[in-house]
Amino acid sequence: QVQLVESGGGLVQAGGSLRLSCAASRSILSINTMAWYRQAPGKQRELVAAITSGGSSNYANSVKGRFTISRDHAENTVTLQMDSLKPEDTAVYYCNARWLAYTAWGQGTQVTVSS
């Protein structure tokens, strides 16, 4: 069992940067995949970035080259560094953990990018 809490969202101008953090209530070493999803009003929730316990990562094509996901097992955190932000990045961002047959979600944090 794990609880996830996101932080770091806010309002930023296009071209700016934000760093999102996901704090887990216990060790994430045994959790196979940690990920960030996002959902804009009226849109489907989409996968933004994911990282495995082995350190392999993948990204949505729309954010590749601009976002970086990482995990710190010592601090039980997963971060999403977002650079060169665009208005279309505006959404609620959710932290996600998946292992075996289990899935956990954070409460979400709002990211708004103005033009």
C-alpha cells in the first residue's frame, strides 16, 4: 500500500519551467513503474512520462525533449522537470504507481501555462 502526494504546480508563462514532485508514503524501490499523467478539461487523461525501477524512462511525443522524469529511492520521490512549457501543457498532473495488480494515484496538482 502506498499514498502519493503531488506538489509543485502553479502558473507559469510560456517558455518557463516547473518542477513537480511526488512524495510516496513508503519505499518505491519495489514499485515497478512510477508515472505522471495529465488531464485537461474536456480531454482524456494521458500518460506524460514513466520510469521503471531499473531507471528506464519513456515520454509522450508531445513532451519529449522538454520534460524529464526521475526517481529518488532514498527520498521515496518521483519528479517531473518541465522546461520550455507551452499553453497546451496546461492540465492537472497526477502521480501514478503500478505494481503487480495494484495501482495508486495522487490527488493531482494544477499546471497552468499562459501565452
